[in-house]
Amino acid sequence: MSPRVLIVDDDPDVVALLETVLGQEGIDTTVAEDGLEGLVKRELTHPDLAIVDIMMPAVDGLRMLEQLLEEGGGQLPVRVIVLTGSIDGAERARRLIGRDNVFTKPFEPELLIARIRELTG
């Protein structure tokens, strides 16, 4: 069974790239354009993993992570990879979820796919 991945990013070019790359690997995707929509879609779709950008409108990626951690009592209720162009945001995300799960843009799709497989395999 292929993993289900929730993509939470407001950049249509990044979303299109992720959908293409993940689709080629047989990974099912759902898209949310901001953290608020991401929180709702996580509840509705129960993904195996979420790829979350930091800088987004409404609820940003860091606030989304904080809400997920709060919901899970300090543990993430879903595996998360952060994909961001923000150096400061990347460092804050690393403190929240660990160094191996934070990728900075531009990113290497092969490395991202490998990490997804590690986390969902």
C-alpha cells in the first residue's frame, strides 16, 4: 500500500513539483494551501506523513507544528517533514521535530523521497 502524504504549502510551483515527484513514486497526495487547511485535511484524510512549509498565510507551518504537538501531548500525531526556504524557520523546526526531517528549498527530490520512504516504510 502506498503512503498517503499531505502537502501543506502555498507555493503552486512547489506543490506541482511535489505532486509530480511523489506521484511518480506511487505516493498518494492531498494538498492544503495553509496551516489551517492542513490541520483540517489531516483530520479528514489521516495521512501517513505531512510535508509542511513554514511561511504560509493564515496559520504558518511552525504554528501548525505547535498545534499538532499540543494535540498529541508533546508527540506529533503524524510524521512530518518540513520543507522551507526560511533559514530561521528551518532552525526552529529542527528544534521541534528533529534535524533529519527538515529540508531547505531548493531541495533534492531523491533525498526527500528517501526520507519519506524511511518514515512511512
